[in-house]
Amino acid sequence: MRSPIEEYLRTLHRELSGLDDGVPFQNIPAMAAADPDDFAICLATVDGHVYEIGDSRTEFTIQSISKPFTYGLALEDHGLDAVDRKIDVEPSGDAFNEISLARDTGRPANPMINAGAIAATSLIKGSGGRDGFARILDIHSRFAGRSLSVSERVFASEAATGFRNRALADLLRSFDIIEDDPAGPVENYFRQCSIQVDARDLALMGATLANGGRQPVTGEQVVDMETVQRMLSVMLTCGMYDDAGAWTSAVGLPAKSGVGGGLMAVLPGQLAISVYSPPLDRHGSSVRGIAATRRIAAEKSLHFVQAARIGRSAIREHYPITDAPSGVRRNQEAADVLTEHGHRAQLVELHGDLLFAGAESATRHVSSLPETVEILLLDVRKVDEVNDVALGIMEELQRSFETDGRRLAVIDDAGRISDVLCAGSTPLFPGSTEAIEWAEERLIRTHGRSGLIPDSAELPDFAALSPLTAEQIADLDDRMEDRTFEDGELIRRSGQKFGGVYFILSGDVAASTVRDGHRVRYTTLGPGMTFGEIALGGGAPVRVRAQGPVVLRVLTADAIERIEREDATLALALWKAVATDAYTRVEQNLQEVAIRVRI
Amino acid sequence: MRSPIEEYLRTLHRELSGLDDGVPFQNIPAMAAADPDDFAICLATVDGHVYEIGDSRTEFTIQSISKPFTYGLALEDHGLDAVDRKIDVEPSGDAFNEISLARDTGRPANPMINAGAIAATSLIKGSGGRDGFARILDIHSRFAGRSLSVSERVFASEAATGFRNRALADLLRSFDIIEDDPAGPVENYFRQCSIQVDARDLALMGATLANGGRQPVTGEQVVDMETVQRMLSVMLTCGMYDDAGAWTSAVGLPAKSGVGGGLMAVLPGQLAISVYSPPLDRHGSSVRGIAATRRIAAEKSLHFVQAARIGRSAIREHYPITDAPSGVRRNQEAADVLTEHGHRAQLVELHGDLLFAGAESATRHVSSLPETVEILLLDVRKVDEVNDVALGIMEELQRSFETDGRRLAVIDDAGRISDVLCAGSTPLFPGSTEAIEWAEERLIRTHGRSGLIPDSAELPDFAALSPLTAEQIADLDDRMEDRTFEDGELIRRSGQKFGGVYFILSGDVAASTVRDGHRVRYTTLGPGMTFGEIALGGGAPVRVRAQGPVVLRVLTADAIERIEREDATLALALWKAVATDAYTRVEQNLQEVAIRVRI
């Protein structure tokens, strides 16, 4: 089927093909002959997919679009401060070939005008056996993800006509902005402008910037985030020359155009757009390039103000654990403790991205909990992205909360948040039911008399057996056998036939299966709970293992068969009890995963 | 407990209190006496929370921070084009009080320098019985969320000393940028600069911009998104005067400072920072204001390049329905059809934000599905934010997919995506199990012989009864009664005692409960399925209703009691069957919600 994005770009390409304003760059003879009908639009994503419409594999010279990349290499070579001493980052309000040097120091206004770009090129020295230009060509190639080359014809033409740029270089030398013979840098600058790219290359070079400096196809980290931040900032404020303000207002994407007809625009974190069309406007930018980028940005809401999503609260749900009790059966006294003190344990569920703003709303919420809240269950399973700043804030939050003598527990699957927060003694639970059970037990131990929570269960305590009489339970007990397991020992696995019903007297058992090649724990059972009621068959392989030492009473399949033969009443009572217990759990499970629908 | 964010800001405030550079604005006598030790830092979020540290309720005059707001009012009054004809949006590279008019037209370079700001003020006319200045004061007040007033003392002082601004106004008049007597606008401009705000006001004014023009406390949409985009763009490129480029590079937040000592910076979609500290640097910006904002932006990764999250694929999971069969029991022939053709139905689960980039990755994925895929189940329950652009792309995707003769179905709770995609005949399911069952039935009808899927079930078809012999089933059948229900009719509700087991012969029934005040459907059952095995008690209120006409066979509680008395073998077989069926469902449910944990 046809991709709507490709259709959109194709329609845009067709519509803008009728836009015939402008002429190709005339100052350099080798470029004046460019075909004005050549037209490509590309869009590359941070995962490396490129939509290519039109003449996307036609090469042209990169010209001024090389400026941010060489500037980036200078930043990586010398650091921000050293480069800033040579080249300022202020928009000049002037055309690209204006002189724009500070009167006192000769410092060019920014690296996007020719003077600043030549200064940046002069900063690139040879290293590792390669001369300066080889390193410039190399970084361009690494951004593009393929080996680029230079058009010797355009280079010769640039070198033969570039007197204004030679003058700029000499002027920069006079101010000691260029410290050596300016002939070398200006020649490298001509070569750099003559690097041949196609629209696909430009899109991927831009996508590398959008992707924080990592080339999305090769996976190489070409420059670091600090360099990317500076490159994109300068492109936003100075990239479109004397039109930069109007560009930022209308388009709001860092961008760079070149007189070769190329244009590259970047939406940080998301994508890059490139256009190739040789006819230029009076600013020296591709007419169709400007038009296409403006339309895509406006029609797809890519302006930096619009692309910022309105931050929601990171809090998805918040309730005292009494709103969602674990379902563990308690004696009346323990239940009373929970009724009275249950509000002291609260569950807060976070979701969405946890960057500064998300972490802020989470900590604000937690900070405002009343002092009576002793236990906080932080459910972070629905959190998407987390950055270091947010992790730092969450750690601070944990520290503040726990130094007040209160306890935090985290509910998480695999994740950076629990790696950080649960590195010490803060417990981690895979699901809310387990966490709530833990919180309930803490509350009962803290606020009830000692001994209210048994570390083990006797058969009459089992919820599953509650419909049975004491006599029936004693009868069953006589027919059961003890089993003990060491930590980690396998108790049951799928493929085994029905082995009877297992009653957990002490310890915990965990059931796991395999999903997407990962072993996944899906339930943990403790004293007073049963398992094994059905044969584990079909579907993904299931294993039930002891977590720590475990003591079980087992009503084996043979024992059940004997009951069915010998005592029909007991057999019926047993199966009715098991069925009722099972359906109670079905109903609990269904409601736990209930979703909101219009009905 | 202490909020980590507040602690952070408090520490920053303490550390920067030692920064003693600069002096308060001296040119206006009424301002020269400002206390240089006054110092406030505020941070306001798009949900209207304000962190306030220091002298956050000390009033000072807004000065140049009024410029973007009056400009915004001019944009709302006249539209972008009319305002652009009077005031350009290009950074001037000059100080705030430079003349910076275009030589030919006299158009000021941008609305953040005095000339442009006075031009913007001149565009504000009286309306609705209020003069121009009353409207200027009003829009500032609406941004702040409270009634602001003017310092008459500072106004008098500004008016008595503002000869340079009068000169600018006269110059603007000479170019017809100001069309009436310039005395009125320049007086309004002095008044506007003398509006009194405190740091909390500035933070909320910025948060209104961050929030797309909606004041987060009052909820008023003060200006529209197009105006906000322009205001923030101009603040980013021109807001910090001749320091704008360095500001954008290092801080990357649209910002505005005023000689009154205020500074406001905005992270679109997220928050705003404000600082008040009178001592100014040589650019006329608060020294501590600049320092605090730079540190917060750097330390909390708020630069527009860093705050952009790297777009992930919107695809969370993708699998053929054969990987997660509905569990509906089929006859062998139907099961064979699914084995052979199950790959023709695929489920794609989306997550995260669905702005352009997310929608792009979703459509790319769907567009690349092989032609053999006839049915696409699109699960959008985990999608966070959706914008109009993404909705448009999803609609295009639907159109492309469905015109190829293929069927789309959506899995969603309440949401904008299903509102749009399911407006026509595209079915909507609340959960994946229901959607997969629908897909299976379509595949069986399309690729199997007719009649393979019965619209109704007979008792021997019921999975729950499969362990019983034909004779036992016939015996049960004799003891059951028929019940029929109309569409929407209530079949059972919680609080009723155990009413027996319900066998669905034809039609669908839906079980719902209440969560967070919303009625929530949590399961839908069809022919061949059973319900009612336990009394519905405790927890949230449950209702089971007919969806369309429904025919049931019911084994009532009385009938079951009779069986238990009269036929112990049948009773045992029945309860064993029910228990096994129930535990099969427990196991399915548990595994369906399984989560990945390290074990």
C-alpha cells in the first residue's frame, strides 16, 4: 500500500514543481549550468528511514551547508571556549558574503557567514596522518554515512573566482583570527564547499543532528550532544542569513541552505528535511527549498513551539491501598488495622516521559502527601523516556521521603528508574498486587499487635478451603503429603500432567514463562495460597520455582482420585471450593485489567 | 517533606546571592534606588504550580519584558501580515536602544528593540470603550492572572527622561510607521514599561506562553497558538538583544529581560522561569537573572535541543494473531483455516506520543506490511498525546489500507483516535482478545467453507463442558431452562446471590463495573461461553447486560442443588469441569498481563 507520508511529499513535490522563480547560482561558471528543473525532497527520521521524492540521488555541491559541519569539527577539536574566542555566535543581520567582523577584534559575527566559516575551516588541523581537508571531508562523510567526494570542476571554478573569500581570509589573518598563511584555509574552504552530496545525504546528515549526533544508519556517534546543541543553535539563529528571524518565526527549525541549491532543516529529536532545487532567491537560498520546508513545517506542526508537547502531569493514578486491597485473607483484627491505618500507604502511578517537567510534577505530588503517609508505592511501569536529570530528581525525592522515616517501594519491570532507586534497600515489586500486600503487612506489623501476620499458614487459613467444614479440611489434611523446596528449586513446569493442588504453608513461589525470548515472572504466591489446580499445558512454557525455602502440603492427583472414589460428598465440596476460588480470581483479574470504554 | 525542586532552587538562590556584579538601572531616577539585594527565582509549570524562592512578591517595573506581550496584542488585533509590514522580525545585533530602522522604509528590525516596541504600542487602539493603554494593561493582567497596575512614580520619571524614545517615536512617525501623533504611543510605551509585576507574575506570564496561550491558573486562552509561536520565536532570536546568539546557544530558551531587573524564560510545552534581581550587566539584563537561567537550563537539560526527546518508533509490538489466539474453541476444520491463514491478520500496538514523527513511524510500519495481510488490528490504548497532524495521517493510512480491500479494526478505550477512525464502519474493540476473535472469525468466513462459524452454540460445543460425557451433557440440558433478553437488558448485577451457571447459545453479553466514576466494560462474552459461576459480590458494582438479543440456557442454583442431591457423579463431574475451565482462564489472564522482570 502507499504510505501517506510519501503521498504527502509526492503531492508537495508536484505542486512546487510549478514554482519557477529564481535562477541557479551564476557567480561560479561550473554551477551556473545546473538544471533548474532538478528537484528533490527528502525526509529522514532518527531511526534512519529516508523518504525520497524526485531527483534525490542527483549530486550537487554542498556549499554553505558545509559550514555547520566544519564548525562542529572545530568545536570537537578545540572545545567551545577556544572556538568562541575566534568566532562569535551572534546573528549579523547581513548577507552571507558580508564582512561582519567585530571592529576591535576582527572576530566574525558567526560561523554561518563566509568570514566565520573560513575561520572555522582554518581551525581544522591535520592529525593522524591526514591533512585538515581530509578530516573535513571525513566528518561530512560520517554525517552522511557514506564516502563523499569533491567536485574538482567546481573547486577549480571557486578557486578561480573566489576573490572576495580570499580578501576575507586575508582580513582574518590581519586580525590573527587566522594564525597561519590564509591561503591554505581558503583553499580548504573552497574544497569544502565543493563536496558533492545528494538530497538523501543531506537528509541523513540532518537526521544525525536530530538524533543527538548519532548517525542513524551507521550508528556512529559522530559528534557529541554539546556540539550538536551549539550547531543547531547557530543554525537556528544564523543559518538563514539575513532572513533568519523570519525563518525562525515561520518555520522554527534550525536550517542551512547552500547556493548549490541544497537546503537542510532539522527537528531535534525527530527528523530532518532536505530539498534540492538549484534556482535561488535573493538571499542565495533555494526557492523551492524554502517553499517546501515552510509548507512541511506549517502543515505538519513542526515549528519548535508547536512540536513541544504540552506537558501533562506525570501522575496517572493515585490512591490509598484500601482502594485496591491485595485480596489476601486476614483475620478480623488484622483487617481492622488495615481499615484504620490503610490510608497510611498510598500508591502513585507515573506515566509518560520523565524529563525535568515530568519529574517535577511527580515530586510535587509526592512532596504534598500528608505526613500520615508512611509508605509510598511508586508504580513506574508506564513511564516512557527517562533522562539523567529526572533520575537525579527521583533520587532526591527518595532521599527526602526515606529520611523522614517513611518507606518507599517501586513497582517496575526492567527499567532505569528501579535500577537507581532500588540499588539499596528500597524494595522492587513486579506488580501492584505484590507491592500492596507488602504494604499491608508493614502496616499490620507497625500498627497492630505482634503476631498478627503469620509467616506461615495452616490449612484452615486457606481462602480456597473456606467453604469446607473443619472436619472436611482435617480429612483432606490426612490425605495430603509434605513437600519442601530449596531456594530456586523447580516445583512444577509445563508439560507435566495434572499433579494435584499445592497449598503453600510457608515461603514464596514464583511462576514464570517466556515472552519475546525473555523469561517473565507473572505471579508470586505466598503462604495461604494454592496453585497447580490445572495441568500446565499449551502456550508458552511455564515454570514454578521456590523463592527462598518453601514448605507445601500437596493434595496429589492420586489422592483426589481416591477421594472421588471413596467420599463423593468431600469430593464435591472440594471441587466446588476450588471452582469458587478460581472464579473469584477470574473476576478479580478481569476487573484489574478493566479498561475504560464508552458504553 | 521538602520538594527536591524547591531545594534545588533554594540552593541556587543561596549560591547566586554571592554574585554581586552590576548595578541597578541608573538612567531613571525612580529606579536607581532599587535594592540590589532583592532576589527572587520562580519556576511555573503549565499546570499552574509556582515554585517561589526569595523576594517573589516584591513588585518592580516590567520594562522591556512588556514588549512581547504588547506585540502579541498587536498581532491579535491586526494579524501577522499587517504587523509585519510595520515591524520586521530580524535580530539587529544592536543594543536595545539602538535605532535599527530599515534605511528605505524605516521599519524597525524587530519588536524587542525600543523602536519596534514603540511601533507595536502604537498599533494598539482603544476598543470597547477602553483606550489603547487600558487594553495593554489588560492583556498583561490576563497573562499574569491578576489585575496589574502602573507605578506612576516610575512612569513620571520615564516620561521626564525618555528623550531618546521620543526621538525614536518621531523618527517612526516620519516614516509613517506610526501613523498618528507619536506623543500618544510613546506615552503609552512609558506606561507599559511602568507596569508593576513580581517574579511570580512573570513566571505565570511565561507559563501561559509555555501552555500555548492558555493561562494555567485562570484557564483563559489569552492569545492563540499562532501568536504564541511568533512571540516565542521573536523572543528566542531577538529577546536578549545583542547577546541573543550566545543566549540561544547556551540556554536555548526564548527569554526577555527588562532593566527593572526582571527576566522571564520559557520552555514551550513545559514551564517558565523568572528571576528578579536589579543589578544589570552591560546589556541591561539582570546579572543574577542571566546566571540563574543559564544554570537551570544547563543543569536541568532544558535547552530546546536537549529537551526534545529522541523520537522512538511508535510501534510497541507487532505480531500475527496466531501468536496470541483468542482462545475461542473451534472445530478442527476452522482451526486448520486459522493455522493456514492466521498470518493474514496482524496486530500492531502503538505507544507514546503520536505527533508527526510518531504517526510517520506507524504509517511506515503499516505501509510495509505484505499484501497478504488482510486484517490490521491497531491497538492504540497506550498512545499518550495525539495532535491533529497525526490524526490526519492516521486517517490517510486508514483510507489507503481500506481501499485495498483490507479491513482495519481499532483497539482503544476512550480516545480521539478511535473517534476519528471508527466514525464509519471500522470496528472498535475495547481489548485485544475481542479484536482477535473478530479477526479469526473473518478469516474463517473468508478462507473456510461456509457454515464453519456457527452464529449460535449448542451445549456440546461449550469448552466448559468438554470434560463431560454426551450423556452427562444431555442430563444437564434437561435440567436447564431457557432465558431470552432484549438488547441492553440487565441479565445479572452484583448483590444477587449465586444464580447458577449461564450458557450463551446466541448473542453477546457484556460485563461492566464502575471505576473512577466511569462505567467500564471489562469483558464481552459470546455463544459457547459461560458466566455466573460465582455470586457477584463485594468490590465495585458489576452489571451483566445483553448486547443485542441474547438466548441463554441456565443451570439455576436450585437445579445444581438438585443435581448434588440426586446424582453425586454428575455433580462432581460438573464442578470439576467448572473448576478446570476457571483455572484455565486464571492462567490465561495471568499470562496475558505478564510483565517482564529480571529473574
